[in-house]
Amino acid sequence: MPFINFKQGRRVQIWDGISGTLHHSDQITCGYILLTEGVELPEHHHVQEQWTHVIEGSLEFRIGQETMVLTPGMCAYIPSNVPHSGKALTACTAIDVFNPVREDFKKLETDQFSGR
């Protein structure tokens, strides 16, 4: 599957107010992520390194002790196991890339699409 249209995929609910269409290779998970205005992403961490590229909107992002407002064209890099959090200051669209694959996201897809 060398070409992907994220707008035609099935959207998975990741957290309240955060959903997206996900695709996985053997090495990475890539997501087209939609955040509703005002939604807060609680502080968390994971073994995957993460890149978040804002396409639309304004996203306040905290990585470790540093906070920045990301706007279209800006990207955040989160190293493995570094605590991070965020808040959508407006409705946002972002591309998230994780390495290695987010097995927990694959499970979310399986659970939500199988009706569990």
C-alpha cells in the first residue's frame, strides 16, 4: 500500500476529543489526527519517539519542561519516554509519526472496529 488517503480511512477515537485515521508499516505508525478546540491531552509518555506536525490550528505543546504554541508548518519532536502534554487552542489537524509502531493504537482500532 504505497499511497494512503487518510480522509477515506476509518477514524479511531484515541481520547475524548482526539481522533484520527492511522496507518502502520513494519517500523512506524502514522496518524492524521483531529483535535477539537479546548481538548487537553494529559501528560503521558511512551517508548515510541514521536513527531507531531501541525497542519491546521494552534496547539499548545509541552515536552519535558518546555512549552510552545505550534501553528501550521511547525513540528514537535518527542524523544522516547519523555513526558509530554498538550491543549488544542483551536480545532487542530496534525500528522503524528511514531517509531516503533504503536501497538496500543493497533489494539484500539481492533477493539473499536470489531465492536468490542
